[in-house]
Amino acid sequence: MNHCLIIYLASQPEGVYVLHCFQNKAQQTAQQDIELAQQCFKLFVRRDFDLLGVDACGW
């Protein structure tokens, strides 16, 4: 079974931020996808948007 998963941050006053989205075919989320979302979250917290390339988070 295929699932499209979105990891997002919704508690921000500016709006909703999508940290990572991906297609998951297994029941368990791959560690690589978890780590990528964590990396994007850390970049968001530090507000390093200038350093964040288009595909730095797989977008």
C-alpha cells in the first residue's frame, strides 16, 4: 500500500510550513526521511532560509 506523508509545522503564526513530503510504501517510515525532516526543522528553527537551497530538503 502506498501512502503520501507530509511532515509539517502548523504552530507558527505565519502559516503552515511543510518540512518534508514523500511517498511511503512500508508501514514504518524510513530513517532517511525522518532525518531529512529533522534537518529541515533545525534549519527552520535557526531561520537559515538564505542557506536553504531548493533541494536541500528534497523539495
